[in-house]
Amino acid sequence: MSSRALLLVAALVIVVGGVYLVRLRGEVADLRRDPVAARAQADAPTPPRPAAEQPAGPAAPGQPRSLTAEQRQSIVEALQGETDSTRSVWFQVDERNTEAVAFQKQLSAAFRDAGWRVDERGSGGLTFKPGIYLLVGEDEWPHYATTAHDALDRAGFDVKAARGYRAYYEEQKRDKPGWQGPRLDPDQTYVILVGPSPPPG
């Protein structure tokens, strides 16, 4: 089954009203082999609410995250093993959430120290679900996107991943007026969304 078909099926079975993406959980081998065939589903970004409804303050459901020295070193070492000259990462974070912003800055610093080009952007008004999401624009993963996923995975972070996002975005925009989701620039191959700290358990 194609990635577009899987995304459509997921959209039909998940609660109406949010912006949801197929979540693919599993081993890195599964992601390399066929990310869309991996096992789990999950929600990703939700549309922005009116300003009056926006929560005040950090609103992080879990404990604030911070990279330990060991996690940081693990990320840097994994990233330094990437041989592709592109070695780029794109982060998006809800700038209204201070916990998520602080954590994303730590991740960005680790990527920079490993020699990667880092692009940091706000959420464009979207409110992200708790956790970390990696969305690949096309059906094939760039090698450096896999390396970025591996680095975060080795540091102990649960990264929910999906491919074929660019086609899914265009399809949702065409079929659902008012639908909103993270937009990839033409030269942007993937994005890492940093949501609030997940709740314990």
C-alpha cells in the first residue's frame, strides 16, 4: 500500500478535528526499509486556536527536558558519522512553549557542534502535540535524515516518524479547506517538530 493510501486510512480512523499524521514507531531498520509499513499511529500538530484560547506560559505536560552530557555526546558522535555533504537539519518548535524552545535549542547546539547546518523556525501558529516528530517530505529517506533520527534514538528519545509528508500536505490542503500543518520549503527534505515534554508514563 502506498504512503498516501496509509495516510488517508489513518485520517479516516482518527478523531475528526485535529491535524494528524501517520506515526511510525519501530526500529531504525524498519524506518530504513519501509517507514510507512511500521506499526503504530499517532497524532502530530494540531491547528492553532484563537489567541484568546491559547494557554499561557510554558504549558509543558511533563518534566522539563535537558540533554545530559552523555546524551549530547551520543548525538554528536552519531551525527559526525554522516558522510553526506548535505548534513542539514530543520527544526520547528512552538515559540510560545518555553520548555520546548529551550530543549530544541540544546538539540540545535549538538547538531551544530557535529558540523551540521541547522535551520530553526517557529510553528507558524500551530500547537504541536507532546514529543518529537520527524516528517520526511518524499517517500525515500535522505541518508542524513536517517542519521538525524538515529542520533536522537541513540540518545534515548522516542521519535515518531513518517514519510511522504509533502504529498500528504498538498492533498489535505486541496481536499480540506482550512486545514493547517507544517509546510516544507521546496529545498527542505524533512523537518523535526519539537513539541512539549511528554507526560510521564
